[in-house]
Amino acid sequence: MHRRMWSIPLAVVVALAGAPATAAARDAAPAPATPEPLPLERLFDNRAVSDDGKPGRADFDGAGNSLSAQDLHAAGWRPGQRLDLDAAPLRWPDRRPGQPDNVRADGQRVAVRGSGDSLSLLVAATSPEGAGPEVRGSGTVHYRDGSSGRYTLGAGDWRGGSLADKAVALPHINTARDGQLTQRARLYAVTVPIDRAREVRSVTLPSDPGASADLHVFDLAVRAAQRAWTGSWSASPAGYTGVGMWRDQTLRLVVHSSTGGDRTRIRLENTFASTALRIGGATVAVQREGAEARGEPVRLTFDGGRSGTRIAAGTRAVSDPVNFTVPPDSNLLVSFHLPDPVQAAPVHSEAIQRSYLSEGGSGDRSADPGAAAYTRTLSMWPFLTGVDVAGGPGSVVTLGDSITDGVKSTENANRRWPNVLARRLLSGEGGPGVPRYGVLNHGISANRVVTDRYPGDGVSTDTGGVSAQHRLERDVLAQTGVRTVVLFEGVNDLRSGTTAEEVISGMRAIAERARARGIRVVGATIVPCGGYKDCTAAVERGRQTVNAFVRSHGGVFDATLDFDAVVRDPERPERILPAYDSGDHLHPGDAGLRALGESVELRKLTG
């Protein structure tokens, strides 16, 4: 470990050594001054990145190991590159391989300004042999009005940390002794809550965590609150799957709005990837029928007017605002051209909606109003994760599993329970005290609260997503205009052997993190699944335990919804009422989903 040596006034050294100090000497010795905050790059004291041909010029972990500059370049993490990570405006350091590019956190005071809901840090930990647990430390946020607040920062190890919540994973590690190793290197974007009513002036980084471990900080920024926009539609990346080969083709994805507005923007995400993605032209239109637009599609631009964009691995791109009216409760066509070969993509697999794809080599057909170019269909949503409208009151996120996702509802009919909820809010049914929120559906089929179905990295056929806890930052905290989250999950955990106590602990953690960002948390009971192949008596006992916790809520939730009571059979409460059952005894059908959406007491969404 190499540590910066701080200069100490002689009088202080003498006093620390135990030598007597006269009253005059004590009066004359000035108190140590608090160092002025400096830009982070002025504090860089570690070299994390090396050229593959010169691995000895960097030493990230004190053992001669480093990140590959070539891997970073392929991922789109180039020197000075802006990285939109969970809505935070971070940048990869503008340094060449072998130059200092990060700071080992040891109480340095960093100049950073802004107001928002959180502080985001681009970090990684190093620990002996990459085998250590998450490295944690406490620091201080200093506000412009002179107040301050403590925060705790934790980061996974760059070689052995979790892949489920990393920002990016690179395929190699460079070593000074053994050359390049085929081993995943991780980097993390971690956020900590801050006082949204105050402006940040500077941040003191955590002190040396000790035990031969280091927290390395590459960048930090305040994530601004997104009060000028409301989320109208959204979906969660659920896995990274092979798609065969898309080459010079256009995707035309059909999505359904909740609230409307006269200006819009879209969000594309390269989640779970290790290489950058290039987007050519992109448009948005109202659907007439199938792949046919109602009128001319409206061109979208990125990065201040460019027709396309390049999305670094693990990051997202938000289009420039455009004058386009999104009608409420309507189908939209979002089209974008993929000029380069694409063999795998982050997808939301259970779209319950037919979308479209042009033939390979057909070029940019995003501006076509007609359907002729779109000869193939898709049953998933690749890359596209959001449609926002300007203004509005904000959004409700429904965080859940297949029941929220709409599995077993009628395809192309938008009969998921969040669709029902959105229509009720749009109608003004809640009265003057309930805003007409947008509703963002973040259900993932097969998802769990505690454990990951998809590991969070690599190409996989499993699209059950990382756990609700691991995706919370991306799918809830970073969502546009989020005001409330409804947590309706847990049956898949119980069916996979997770205990009720572990599910409850996970729910507590989710609620605590969301409420720390000022988000209202509404918990929902788990609906019955008796009659499904693996819904055993033990699963039913666990469900009853979790539901008893949700109903009591004891300060964990701001409000609760008793979805169990809505759809259970009074004669056999361990089963769904036959009229609401899709037929598999696990998923409600259209009638059951409608009953769930209609049962929500709208005032519980706003307090």
C-alpha cells in the first residue's frame, strides 16, 4: 500500500511525540487548516489502466495488475468519454494508459457542486487477491450553506465483486508478470443519498479502509432530480440474449403510453454489455396499425443534434427533447437503426406485445411511415427502456415479477394491472388530491427479491433478471420523475427455497433505500399459487409469513395493498379464485389483473 504523506507542522509533531509545550508555544501554533477542496483529477494518485503491450506501466491493486486500455476502448469507455450511468453525468478520466487516473480514497476533499437526490461515484475496490468482500467507508458531504452530512460508500472488488450490480465488466486483466489474463474486471457506479433541499459544495472521501484494501474513485457527480419530466412508459432489461445476427437493420418497437405530453424523449440502454453499441437514425410515431405509423415519424436526435449516437457498455443514451405529442393511453412506434452487426442484446423478454424488424441489409428505415420494410416480428423489447414526456406530476414505478409484467394477459391488448392503474389515474378517479401520475411497469417474469436469475453478465438464455435489490438503482431510483414505488414480489423467491425471513429482509432493504431518496413505498401482499406444480405447503406457509409482515408494515412501508385478499378463493385461500385464474394457478388472467388494478386505493400512492 502506498499512502500520501501529509506535512505536519513541527509544533504538532512535537506535541504528538509527547514533548512538553509551553503556553506561548501553544498559543502561537495555528490550528491545522481544513484543506481547500480540489477537483478530483488534481488528486489522482493511482494508475489503473495500462496498454496491453505495456502492462507494467500501471499498478491498480499494488500487485502489478491493471485494466486493459483496449478493453475499455471496445466498451466505449474512452478517455474523457461521458457516461450516463443511472442518470448520473459521470465521465471516464481523460488520461492516457499509464497516467494517474483515479484516487485511493483517504479523506481527500473533492470539489463538486450541484443539487439533486444523490451523489454518484464511479468506483472499484482492490483487496488482496481480489477475494475480499465489499469494501466500505464513511465520508462527508459538505453543503453550500455550511451544513454537512455523513454517507457510507461501499464498492465491490474489481476482480471478485458482484457482477449483478456492476456498471461494466471487461474481459481481461493485465498483469506485469503473467501478461494478460482472461478474467472479468469490474467497475461500479454507486450512489448515496444527499439532502435534496441543499446545494453540494464539496465531498470528503472515506478514509483509508485499512486491511490492505482500497476504495478507488474515478469520478463523482451529483445526480440532479428530474422534475421537468414524467415517465410515460418504461421496461426493465431482464437479460442479455443472443439474437442471431442483426446487421444494418431497423427495429420498430411498439410501446404503450400512460400519461401524455407535447414534448418527448426516449431512452436506450446497453445494459449488461461489454462492447459499445452504435445507433443510427431513430424516430417516434403514433401507431396506426401493425408497423404502420399515423403520419410521418418524427426524427430524434442525440447529444445536441446528432442523428445517431454511440452507447458505451453498461450505460444509457437519452434522446434530445423533440416536439412530438404523446397521446395518453396510446400505442407508439419507436424505431431505431442498428448499422453494425449485433449478435446479443439486453432485452425485456415478456413484452406481451408484437413489435417489428426490417430485413438484414435494408438500412435505416426508421423514417418510413409504412409497414412494408418491416417483414419480421419480435416478441421482446431490445435496448429501449423508456419514453418520457415534458412536465407532468411524475411517475409511479411498479416493481415486480411476471404478474406485474403481464404474463398470461392478452397479447397486444395492454391488460396488465399497471395498465389498468394508469387508466384510472388518467381519468382523475382519485380526485383532486391524486396527481395523474405516469405508470412505469418494471415487472420481470421470474424475477426475485433476494437472488439473481440472470447473473448480470454474459450472454444467457435466462431473462429472469438480477434481483430486485440489485436492479433497484436502475429500475426505480434512476427512473424519470419517480414519486412512488409499489413493491409486489416474493413468490418466486419462496418457490426457489428462499426463506420468508430472507424475503422480508430484502423488502426492508428496498424500502429503506427508496425512502432515503424521498420516494414513497407501497408494499403489496403476495397472491396465492396453490395448484401450481411447485407451490408446496412450505411455500404457502412462507407466503403467509411474508403477507403478515406486509400487512403490519410497522414503518417499513408508507402504505400497503392487499392483493392476496383481492384474488384469493374464499373457499380455498391458498388458491386464486377460478374466475381470476389464467388456468395455470400462478398467474391471474385478464379478469384477475383487472381486479388487481382496480383494487388500488389511489390515495395510497400519494399519501
